[in-house]
Amino acid sequence: MQEERLAIHLRERPSQLKEAKNKGVKIIGYFPGNYVPEELIYASGAVPLCLINGGDSQPAEAALSVVPQVICPFARAQIGERLLKENPYYSMIDMLVAPITCQHLKKVAEVWEYNGDLEIFKLGIPHQHNNDFELEYFTDRLRVLKDRLQVFTGNKITDEKITQAIGLYNKMRELLKNISSLRCTSPSLLSGLDFVKLNHASLNADPAFMVDFLDSVYHELKDKQQVTKTDAPRILLIGPNIGYGDYKILELVKAAGGDIVIEEICEGIRYYWNKIKSKDDLFKSLAKGYLVDRVPCAFMRYSTRKRFDFTLKLVKDFGVSGVIWYELLCCETYDSESYFFSQEMGDRNIPMLILESDYSTVDTGQLKTRIEAFIEILRGVME
Amino acid sequence: MIELLKLCGFSEQEIESELPRVGKAFNKLGITVEDIERGKQRLTKYYDVELKGVRKALRLIVRELVDALLVRDEGMKKVIYGFMAPGFDLLSSALVTKSRDVCSIHHSWAFQIVVGCIFGKIEPILEEAERKWLKAGMVAHCANLKTLVGPIVLGLYPKPDLLVTTGFLCETSPKTVDLFHELYDIPVWYVDACQDRTCGEYPEPSNRVASSTAKSLERLAERIQEVVGFEITNDMLLEVQDAKGKLNEAFGRIRGLVESSTPLPLSPAHENIWMCLNVLALSIDGITEATEAVDTLYEELQERVAKGLGVVEKEAPRVLATLPMGQTDPRLEYLACEVGIAIVATDRNLEVSIKETSEDPYMKFGIGMQLGAMHMPPAMRIPLLIEGCKKLNIDGVLDRFHVGCRAVAGDALLIENAINKELGIPVLLLEWENFDPRVYKHEEYKRRLEIFKTMMIVNRQS
Amino acid sequence: MTKVVILNRNDEICASIVKHTGAEHRRLANKVMEEALQQAGLSFDEISYVIATGYGRITVPFADRQITELTCHARGVSHYAPNVGLAIDVGGQDAKGLKMNCGKLLDFVMSDKCAAGTGRFLELIAASLNLKLDDLGKLSLKSTSKASISSTCTVFARQEVVSRISEGVPLEDILAGIHDAIASRVARMVERLKIEPDVVFTGGVAKNIGVVKSLETKLGCKVLVPEEPLLSGAIGAALLGKEITLKALAQGKPVQKGRRSLNESTLF
């Protein structure tokens, strides 16, 4: 029932947006990573649309005519989607707010800037915030973004509208966190695959609809909740973004009999774990909320230990027996970090499996073998 | 070893007094008698060591490496390393001018030239780093970083009091430095600036970005002051910038001569030596010495030009290469000369010119960091490349892309398409690793360079 | 290659087959099984449990269960060497390293994306030198001065072999370089797991004495090779099948079996 409702909404969403566009509403795309305050885009009356497609080898390969293979498959998928013009979202955006985070996503913004066919706002993300001026820089850029959005949309962005938007997105975060956390006691309620799909839906759906929908999902699941004992190994999945459509690994883990009970991924936990606390100055609040008060992505300075400690706590709180690290080929920050994590997890006798992929279709068999072997290690072959 | 040091510009007296130190340093590196022989052969083959200017430059480079390896042995109290850290080199020079108790080295330039280019022995260092967190193969991490990780892990660079890097165009280095902090307990610091200039904010440098870069460097200066215990004043920095400005002007004169003369008077392999000279931890006196070396070379090159001498045939096709020259291996540049191609310039030196800069040394740095083509997104880098090609009468572009450097490699295909379209000159797209000699495939590169040369000659004629 | 092992209750091998089945392993699986049954003098119904493992494990229609080759190899190797700390298996298409302790598999690495560091590398080199694969190892041991061959890519290695031949480098030295290259590759792969004796080496490439010696030098310790290095996966699978059956019987539970029929499988 619920699934149907969501499926219909998502199916109709592109035409809904086209209609809105015809009426003069702006569609504003942004990259995942959790450094772009959707609240500002929403408050301007425009529609925030997260560009996060992945998993399909075709767009990633199509981009090879523009950038070499060393640019990660996710970044290439974004370039490819816009080249192929098959996905309606990528063609309908009027503007891109590009967070300048890792070199790969930065390159996508630069390629589109070079092509010159899209309005781009580069939102500089300070890669550290130990010094006072860095947070100030980000706060200032958010103000400039607001001014630009006002001019672009023709709508005034009042403090009231921003506060309202923060409230709405905070509610979304709260609901996603609550739903996700149900898996702590009842992993069989909702598989990792289903949760990630739900999370992904929230990136393209209408926010108000999504909040309402998540609310009903939460209540429905809460009632079904029971503490069940299964012998399925409890797994934490960690990585950068999981592309919308990149469900191969999640499906393989489920088929092999593992339960992914929590994910440490960009568009997931890093988004919904902490709410934005709005104090007097809304821009300072947004800047602090997005840059400081959440688990950083691996490209941030001093992030390695912070990220490990956060992940270790999740492992303990969610009773995780094994960690699956999923990264895309050529991601230099996650790659380096995986060494650290595997040493530290190894020291604590927490099994960790490192998987790499580049969205190609040929590696499914190889991934299956590794995942199955890992599950066999976790549960012992006898059961 | 004595002959080797003579080829590197050491005087007889200097050899006598320094030989024990050099011997000790080379022992640490595991340099054998065979290596010394090979070093002499490579020096003579790949570099114009008959030119005094080249020898003087090599001397400074060898000296720095020896100092770096013996740093703790010789009781140096304060040791600071920089890596891929423009701006650090300014602070570095200010520090060593002020105090002889501070060792502040910008790794691994000297190491790469001596161990890589001269002795041809950098591969084991790279392999050591690959045993840690840096990968080999198709998704390789930049080998530049491997020449930092390898020596630290092997104990060749003793543990410093501070390790500094920047993240202007690179996430790999800061992440590695973070891992050094976590795994080896080394205090670290980062200098950063957001690369968020958009259209409308080029080509002139942005005040906003300059200001935040300046502040970031200032914080580094404060941190360094804590380590060394004395102040780095603005005047000290301005003095360094002044001296370096003169050094850069001297490079500029050589570059101008190379760009405008045929036959090509100097092999492009030497470009690496200038780049290294620019970032060595030299005191003001040292920078002056370096400037003298470059001036000496300029005179020697002028003589060559007057006599019509060069390293490639006259009227050889003129090539602009992207990226600096190979930094641990001069074979590609040597091969280009053998094949008969004159690499007259690289895009490393393509810059936007500005009328004035700031009086404040940090702002001056912040402004300067925005002028280079390699630091710009393709929307600005490519027009600069095209302009450069036109100005220098370029027949073809060697579009090298260093697979380890995501930021710079990402533009390679855009550059190829743009040059083809706007200028109609041949482009050789070469997948490459600037710091890893293992990628050099002689037969393949020779074939491709020969075809490239033919294409340029044919294109010229038509 | 398809391998079959039939074990009896006392862990003795009643039958063992190693056969090339190429791309038709699905269709030919039952033929190989029939051959094994003939060798053992048994009928199919007398087999208590069948486990399929390896790349084609999903396509064995008469198996009761599929278990990955990593787990099966671990079991097989610990049967041969109970104190195994690191098991290395290099077959025709892939290479694996298994970190083990007290017979348990703790961690693994796999290299299955490229030919370098696998048996395929040696096959290609043997073919280009017009030599028999089985002769490579012995020949390489005759070398006095090992040539340096790149270990990163099969294509480049072959080119280098050709260059060395034209330079007049003796064949044994070139082969020594080749064996060094593949051993380097393998050693690099398993270094991540930490080298702990006993180190056991299995797979087709373990039959090559040149690689074994080279590997011992690289790892700095003795490398044990079982008498039948190609069978450890199948032996392990059979042992696991036995354990599953015995455990179920001990608990008084029925043994979970698959749908069994030894017919030639047709395409989907």
C-alpha cells in the first residue's frame, strides 16, 4: 500500500516538475555530500533536486568521451546522464548548486561550467573548520547563495521561509532516523536495501509529501516491531554516496543472508543523524549545522579519527558483527581511509570486507563470491 | 663518488670537507658502487652537466637531500616538513634565514631528483608506500605521495615536529597526512582555500579567495612559530618573496630564451631542476646562490644560441607540453629530443598577468596562487593554453595527463578537443604518471612520438 | 577446470577427478560426477551430501548446497596442515589469499580481475616461448642471473620477454624473471593479510617449483605444497558436507538437501 503510494508519486514526479517549470518554478539541482542546505533552495520557492544517479554503467561510460577513467564512476555518471539526455531530472534543472568538495564532483561542476549551458553556483566548502575564519567563509557564501537564489527565482527569501524550511527538513531527518533506528532491535522489519530506497526517494520526492509519507511508514513499522532473534549476521555498510539505482551490493548481501542494519553513507546517516539547530542568525545556524555538527565526509581534514569513532559507536549500538566497506574505484580519500579502518577494525576483531566497483556489469559474480564468503565467515558455515 | 659530486658542481675543497656527510647520507639510501656508476652515466646522458649553471643547481639539490637525511643525526632541534605546500616554501626560507637550528624542508623534490632521476632507484621507495595505503595499478594514487610515505615509513626522513600540506587541488595528500597523524603520531597542519571561483570571477584573481588563502597561510605561520619559538615577521617574508622574485625572473629569462630559439638550446629535462630549485629550503643567501646558478646558465645558453648549437635539430616541431616534466625520470624528455621534437614550454608557466599585487606578503601569496593555468578550472585553463600556443607558435600539444592527479587529469580530453577544434594542430594524448618511472615504455612512447612528429611536420606544410 | 572429490566417513578419498570443462561446465558437471562415481564404485544415491563450490557453483544442478571456494579451500587446507596461518591458492584465472587461525577463515584477499599473478600469465608466456607449461618451473631454476620482468601487466611482460630474447638473454634467466614477477604479484597481494606460518600453497600454479621457490624467497619462510594441490577446494567442500550431515544427524534433525537428479542440465 505504502509502496504503491510512493511509487506513484515518484513516477509522476517528473511531469509534476515539468508542470511547475511551465508555471515559472525553478528546478535547482545539487550534488550529494550533504554540504548544500536544501532549506535555502526550498525557501526560495524553487524545487531542490539531488543529482545522485548511479549504478548503471552506461552513463559512466558515456562520460569517457569527456573525462578520463580516473574520475570516479559516480562523477562520470552525472556527466553521462546529462550527455545522454534520457533522465528527465538531469535535463530539466535550471541551475546547479555545486558543493566544491572532492576533486571528482568538482570536476563535474567544472565540465558543465566549461560547456556553458547551465547556470552554476559553486558553493565553496572549507575542508577544515578548526580556524574561525573558515566557518565565517562558509556562512558568508550561504548568504551569497541566498542572494543569488533570490535574483534567480525572483522570490524574496525571508527569515520566516528559511525557518519553515529548516523545520520541514528537520522533521524529515527525524523520521528517517527513527525509521532507520528501528532496525536496531528488529532488523527483519526493514532491509538495508529497502531503507536506502526509502532514503533515496526522499531526495527527489516533494518534501512535504515525503514527510507525511515517512510519518505513516514509521507508525506502521513501529506497530509491527518485535524483538526477533535471527541468525542473520548484522552488518554495517560504509561508503561515500550510494547512487540512486546502485543496489547491486545491497541485493547481493540480502541474497547471501546478511542483514544490513545501518549504513554510514553520505546521503544517509550523515544527513539524518543530526538536526539543524536554528538559533538567532539563521545563516550561522545553517553553516554550523552543515559544516561542523555532523560526521564529516572523508575528504575533510582531520576526519579519519572522527569518522572511525562514529562508525565504531554505530557498530556497538547496532550490535554489528561485520562491516562491509563499499567504495568506487579511484576514490582516493576513501581508498586511503580503508587502510586505517581495516587496521583498527582488525585490532578490535571486527571483520571487515572491502569491496570496490565501477558500476560495470561484469563484476557481479566476483562481488557475489566475496560477499557470500564474508557472510560464511560471520555466521560460521554450519548453521 | 668524488667524480659524481664533481658532476654535481661540488668544488674540490667542498668534496674534501663534505665527503663523510655525503657518504653517510648515501649509505642511508643504500647507494652502492653500481649505483654511483649508474648515477654518473645518467647525469652525463640526461643532463648538460658540462654547463656550469646546471652543475651549480645540482649542487644545491644534492646538499639539501644530504641535510634532510642527516637532520636528527646532526642534532637539529626543530624539524618541519612540508609536502605539496606552496606558501610553506616561503615560510621555510624565512625560518632557515633566521635560525640554523631549524630544518624546514619541502619534500620530496630533492629526493626525487637524486634518488629518481640521477640514481634511478626510486622504485623500491614507491613499492614500500604501496605496502601501506597507497595503491598501484589502474587506480593508482599519485606516486608523488609515495615518495613522501616511503621515506618516512623507512625512517629515511626522521619523524618531524610538524608535517604540513595543502589541499588546493588535491585530497590525496591531506588524507595521507591525516593518516600519518593517526598512525604515526606526527603533528600535522593544513593550508586550504576553496576553489569556488565561478565565471565572472576569472581571469582576475578573486579577493575573497586571496583573503581566505592568506588567512590560512597566516594560521600556518602561527603554528610554525609555536614549534620554532620565534616570530616570522611580515618583513622577513617580504624579503624572501623579493629574493624569490629575482630567482623567478632569472628562470623567466631562461624560459624566454628556450621559447624563442631554434635549435632548442636546452633539454626539457632541466625544467625539473628549476622547479626543484624554486622550492628548496634555502635561506636568502641560498636563494641568491640559486639565482647566480641560473644566471650563469643563462649566459652559457646565450653562447650556445649565438653559436647555433642545440639539443634538437633546427626548426624541429615546437611542442607545448601539459604538466611539469617527469620528476623522477628524465627518459621521456630525453626521448622527445632524440626523436626530434622541441618541447619549448609547459603549461605550468602559463599565467594570467596582473598589474599590481598586495603589500601584505600573505595576500600577495593568496593572489599569486590564483594566476597559474594549472590551478584554474578548464573554463580558464583552456583559453590560457590556446593563447599560449598561439603566442609561442606551437606546432603540437603533448597532452600528458598524470593519472594520479584527479584535478589536472580530468581536463585532458577537454584540452585535446579544444586544441583540435580551435587550433587544428596535432595533440598527443599520453596517459602518464609524473612520478613513477615504471610507466615508461620505450618502444611504445618512441613510436607514438615519431608519429606525432610526422603529423606536426605534415600539418605545418599544409 | 572441474574437480570432483568423493570422501568416505574416514576422510579417505574414494575418487578424485580433475578435468577441463571450459565454458561448458554447466552441461558437463554431471558427466564429471558420473566418472567419479564410476571410479569410486558408487551410485549417486549413495552420496550423502553434495556441495558445489567455485565459479560455477550456481550451475551444478544436483548439489545440495553452494559454498564459496574461499570457505572450502580454507577447510581443505586446514585438513592438510592444521596449523595453517596463510593459505595461498593460485589457479588458472584467479589468485586468493586466506588468513586463517585454528582452522578458521578470518579474512581473505582475491585477485580475479586480471591475468597477471594467475596461471594464465604462465600459460601465455609458455605459449609465446613455445614451451610446455609443465617444463617452465624446472627450466627457470637453471638460471644464474635473473632477468628483470615487469610484474604489473601480462601484455607488457610478454613484450619484455620478446625484447630480452632479441637481446640474447638466456632462456632460463628470462624464465627466472617471469617466475619472480608472478611471485612478486602474489606476495604483494597477500602481504595485506600478514604472513603467518604455516604458509600453504595450492592451485595449479603450486605445481610449478620455480614459483614455489620464488615465493619462499619473497615471503621469507617455507611454503608447504600438498601432494594434490588442485584438490584442496573439492576436499574442503566434501569435508564441510560431511560436517553438515553429521551435525544434523547428531541433533536428530533431517538433513536439508536440494532437489537431486543426475541428468544432463539443459539450458534455461
